[in-house]
Amino acid sequence: MHIPNGFIDGKTALTTGVLAVAALAWALQRVRATLPPQRTPLLGLAAAFIFAAQMLNFPVAGGTSGHLIGGALAAILLGPAAALVSMSAVIVLQCLLFNDGGVTALGANLFNMAVIAPVVAWLVYQPVQRLLGGSTRARLVAAALAAWCSTVVAALACAGQLAWSGTVKGALAFPAMGGIHALIGIGEALITALILRAVAAARPDLLAEAAPARPAGLVVLGLLAAVGLVVFVAPFACAWPDGLEKVAAQLGFEHKASATPWFTSPLADYQVAGLTSEKLGIILAGLFGILAVFVGAWAVARMMKVRSKM
């Protein structure tokens, strides 16, 4: 769902950018005021794991692939404000380092995947899990529904941005984006529920608001899991076009995607210049990405906590 350069116009890019920055400012203030210091490494861990998971495109239907957004997973584990910070680190570094989403569309991608996805997920998850009784099973059902809703609403927001930009008519964009992402959302729901089920079995303290015990050991294990995804799974991810790319091809606006003449991503398309092995390039780029988003998200959270003591 990463929007490339050329798909949205200036007014849409500016509006979504302002909204994303405002939401991020609110999230940073909330992290500064409410996040326990012991949980700050979890922002980096969530960013690193979601970055790795987003590299794993899975087949959907009709030659289309999807990948985890991760907004629901981050919101349920961290809360909406911390999730927004972690997701923002992922989206920004994907854009700047890997050309995953256009620089001119960065505000829109932040708004859709780092703001809408976790906030919608949180707004769905909290009342549904309370309505169902708050048990582990209720939480998993609520998480699956929240993940599906977050994917579909983010896709519809993207469709609205395309329509407002005049790229494609809304009457075409909304059903096309909503339809394919309703299917992709099923994958998001299943993956989110499976990860949370594993977390509930192994580390139920992560689902509580209190700081988890042994955070250092948890971070190491989580990073190892992210590394495992990049090394053993990412090189074999589905190469089919994702939902937005498929819709662009079907509706005839894929040719509007363009490069940014004044900016070149150093690891564009998750490849390392000079390497002849595509799979090795994916692995090395992914490992660097894990480190970058982990350090970036953790550093921002740490800085907010230090400032709160001043």
C-alpha cells in the first residue's frame, strides 16, 4: 500500500503530511508523558519486527500479493501513541533507505499506515475485547477484527487520496482498493492473531500495561526472530504486485509512478549495489533495515523519556 511518487498531487501530499506530523507530535507527547522507561526498547523491537514482517509478501488472489501492515499488532502491544511512533520509524526509513513509497508521498503513507492503521485498530480492539469478556480468546478475536478493519480503512483512505488527486475516479478507486484489501486484510488478521497467540503463551506480560520483566532478554529474542524472518523467509516472498500496484494496473494509472530526480535511496528495492545475488541483497538490506528502525524508534522514545525528566 506504499504510494509511489506521482500518484497523488501537491495538495493531497501537503494535507496528509500536515495531518501525519500533527498526529506524530501528539504521539510523541503521549509517549513522553505516559510510557514507562522500561518499555522504551519495545518501540524499537516492534519497529524492527514489523519492518521484517512487511518484507514477507504473501499471495492473495488473481496474481496479487499482500503484506502485513502491522498497525494493529503495534497498537495492541504498545498502545496507539507508541504504535504510531514505531510505525512512523518504519515508514520513514522504508522510504528514505529502500525507495519503498515515494518521498513526495511520504506524508500520505505515514497518514495511512502509521496513523490510520494503528488508531483504527485500537478503536476496534478495545471495545470488542471488553464486549467479548476480555479472555485470551476474546483478545485474539478482537485483534483479528481490528487488524482487518485497520487494513481496509487504510486502503479506503488511500483510495480517497487517489480520487482527490484526480489520479482515478473515486467510483473506481474505492471498490477496487476496498475489495482487494478486504482479502489482504484476512491475511493481516490471521498473522496478527497468530503472533499475539504466541505472545500470550510465551510472554503474557507484554499484553499488560505494566513494564515487562526481563526486557533486555525479550529484545534480544525479538530481534533474533526478525533476523530469522529476513534471512530465511524474505528472499522467498511472493513477487506478485501488491494491492495498490494491482489496482493501478487494472485502472490504468500505473504509468504515473515516477522517480524522485533529486533523491536516490541507497538500498532501493532492497538491493545492495554491486551484488549479483538478488537473494543475498535482500538479506543484507533487510538486516541493515532491522538495525536502522530498531535504533531509530528506540532513540526517539528514549529521547522523549529523557526530556520528560528535565
